[in-house]
Amino acid sequence: MSNNVVKKWMLQRITAVILLPLLIWFLSIFVGLVQKDYQVVIAFFKNDINFVLSVILLTLVFLHMKIGMGEIFEDYIQNSKYKSVANFIISVFATVLPLATVVSLILIKFN
Amino acid sequence: MNELQKNRPLSPHLQVYKWQLSSLLSITHRLTSIINTAGITLICFWIISLYLGENCYKYFSMLTSSFIGKFILIGFTWSFSYHLLNGVRHLVWDMGYGYEIRTANLSGILVLVSSFLLTIGLWILA
């Protein structure tokens, strides 16, 4: 139990450190990219480096989010049953959404 | 578990603490984490819409090019900027530095000001 908590604590920090440069990179491009035409955005994600970095970013962001949300539930949800339900919903969300997005990225890249 | 244990109070009681810079920035870190979740969700939908084709993507472009869309995007940019910078502050604390009240207040103000500067910088560069 305590070991698991320590692991989560470490993982939250490790993902944070890796996400720091990744997010600055992504945000600096996204803000401009989101205003561009379809073909320009497609070309961006077809690029090898952009593709790989985007997949890493998505994976780590949702891992970081899941742990963080778990911490919030720990602080604010008193009933342990509700807490488990909340954690389960976040787990499903943090798996399905990045998975669908990464699959989309793969299909865009190799289309 | 008896009734007393079941009803034990939980930790951050926002209503009972005296508001000060440190607590305000701390709760903002959590609020921005929730806003960022909404933000990254939108980014995911944006990428999925990209896969679904040009017609689907056009709806997103209509949103992002509108005044309200821009306003929302700038809001998300600030939220990410704040969480990122205050996250650095947390990492420094984790290494054992910056706990003195003066230092913590100063780093807090620095984070707050920098979050706006980073937002402006990102949009000027775009």
C-alpha cells in the first residue's frame, strides 16, 4: 500500500518533469496550428518527430491527470465507495480518450 | 469502521482557512488542473476530428477562429501556463528549497506574473 503511494508520488513528479518541455513545445505550436488549414495540420502530424512527441505527450498527460485527479478525490470524497467509482471513471476516461487520439494520429500518419 | 471514523473530516477545508496568497495559489493549481483536463480533452477531439476528415475539422476551425473561441483558447493557454510554472515551484519544494514564507510568497508572485507573460508570449509568437 505505502509502496504504491510512493510509486504514484514519484510517477507524478517524473511525468511532470518530462511534460514540462513537451508542453511548452506543443503549446507554442498549437496556438498557431489551431488557426491553420486542414492540410497544414495534417502535414504537421505526419512529420516523424511531431508524431512521436505528440504520442508521448498524450500518454504522459493522461497518466499525470489520472494520478492528480486521484489525489483530489482523496482529499474531497469522503465515502470510499464513491471514491472508487470516481477513480474508475477517470481511469476509463484516461485510457479511452488518449487511445482513440493516438489511433487517430497513427491513421493520419500512415494514411 | 464506526460512525465516527466514517465522518472524519477531510483535509483541505476551503471554507475554514483564512485566505492568503499561498492558499489562493495552491487552490488555483488544482483548479487549473481541472481546466487543463478539459483543455487536453478538446485537443484530443481536435486531433480525432482531423482524422475524421476536412468537413469535421472545419467545424473546429469555425469555433477556434471565432471571438469566443479565441477567448477560450487564450484562457486554456493561461491555465496550462500557470499549472506548468507553479508545477516547477512544487518540484523545487520537493527538493527541499523555498519554504521560507518570504521566498514562497515571492516565488508565488513570480509564477503568477510569469503565467500571464508566457500566455502573451505564446500568442505573440503564434
